[in-house]
Amino acid sequence: MGKFLGKKLGSFLMSLSLILVLAACGNQEASSATDSDEKNDSEKTVEIEPVKLVLNWFAQAGHGGIYAADEQGFFEEKGLDVTIEPGGPQISSIQMVAAGSAEFGLVHADQLVVARNQGVELVALASIYQSSPQALMFHKGHGVDNFSEINGRTAFIQPGIAYWEYFKSIYDLEDVNELAFTGDHTNFMENEKSVNQVYVTGEPFFMEQQGIETEEKLISDSGYDPYQYVLYVTKDYLEENEETVKNFVAAFIEGWEHFKETPEETLEVIHEANPDKSMESLQYELNTAKDFIYIGDAVEHGFGYMTEERWSTLIDQLKEAGVLNQEVKPTDVFTTEYLPY
């Protein structure tokens, strides 16, 4: 009887041990499965999509919100790894974006409309400058009250620039000696009665450093006032990557709001990206640009906002200047759908 009980007890203990071992294995497998699921979830949350943004010019304060979004990690938080590529005289963001070598670009509103007219389907998503800082620069004492007074002078103007075509159509500038502007201001400095295309955010400071006093007349004084530094993509990319566009624009806007409140640290980043720009010139540019960026519809509706009326007016002006030969609809060239307001 004792041996029988002993055998039963032994069998019971062995069975119990086996059950415990199996349970432990099950728990371990369950734990491994949970850990694996958590790892997979973690990998999903950190998945980053690479995209490229081509600027319209070398890095400057007018790009501050972009560099702030990158430096503060706003793009990364939206799942984006953004490469910021500077522009320049030999770089066309439109060509790069249209060719698919970049997803996003910056361009002036009139350039975008002209591209549409040429069959390149671009869509504006947000505008940095609500009003244009483009201007004509004169030596002090030789400015004009009316743009028609430029007649009889030498003007250094980039060939094909849209606002100049508009000016020629409404101010009868047949007597202007028009020479190509190459980015070099030497000829302007040597000709006291000449005229030079500029941005009021930059060239006047440079001239001041050279000891030359100047006057500027804004292009917008003529009523020609396109959005400047417009963020855009191609129509096809927008239709196929709406979530990416939405995330990019949200981080873009967040960057500009951060830059508005705390610009100094970002100016340092821009200086590193473009050492040719001194911190003093970047500060001047920032102080001047504020009066063109955080104004107008951006105050009421939020940074980057655009209206159909402004785009429609621009298209009509380009038609009047003979720049457009195809029908361009305002609703085809811009959208505010992805602005986070």
C-alpha cells in the first residue's frame, strides 16, 4: 500500500512539474510574442519618410521657419526626414520638382502661374510672404514717385521677370535702357542715375555697408503684389501623397510660429548653412521681413494663408502683360486644404 501511494505521489509530482514547465514555456512564448508586437509597433511609429525641399535662393532669414521646423524636430515628429537644398542662380526649384528630384519647392506666385501656363502643373500649399518685398532701388536723391519716371534711365533687371513685363505693359517703359541683372551690383553703384531690382530685405543693407545711400520703391506700389516664397508640389504628387503633404505643411507652419517667437537660435543655424550671410545681415533681413510675412490674411487666418481673390488678380495682371497664352484658373494653382487651421 505504501509503495502504491508512493508511486501515485511520484506520478502526481512529475505531472505537476510538467504542467509548471509547460505553463512557464507558454508564458515565455506569450511574453516573447508581446515583446515582438511591441517592437513591431515601435518600428512602425519611428518609420521616417525622406523628402526634399528646394529653396528659391541661398539660406536666409526669409526661410527661418523651415530651418526652425528642421532644428526643433517638427518634421521628424510628423514622420519626415527633410533634406533642405539651397537654391541659387543656377538652380530652378520648378525644374527639380517637376522632374521628381525633389518633392517640395519654394517659388514666387507669378513664377508658379507662368509654369502652369507652360503646362507644368504645380499647386501652391502656403505662402511665406503675404506681401512682396521686391522693389526697385535708386541712388539717394534719384528716386521716383511714379514708375513711368524710370524712362530714360538704365535699369538692371533679370530677363523675363514677370513684374517687369507687367510694368512695361502699363507704364510705357520704351525709353528704358534695359540691361540684364546678374546679381552683381557694381554697375549700379557706378551709375548714379541707374535702377536696380532688389529685395528691401537685403540689398539696401549691402549698399549701406558699401557707404552708398539708396532709396527703394516697392513693386507692390503699382498694385502688382504676388505672394512670395510659396511652398508648392506637383499636382500628381499631391494626389498620390496627401498624408505626406498634410504632415509637411503642419510641421512647416509650426516651424514658422516657433521662428516668430524665438528667431535668434534659428538665425545661427541659417548662418551655418550660409556663412556668406553675416549675423548682422540676417538680423536686418529678419527685422525687415516681419513687415511682409506676419501681416494681412496671416493675422486673421493664420500663417501661410492665401485667397482666391489674390491669385485671380495676379492671373489677370499677367494676362494684361501678355505673359499668359493659356487659360489658368485660380483654383487650379493653389489650395488651403492642408493648412492646419
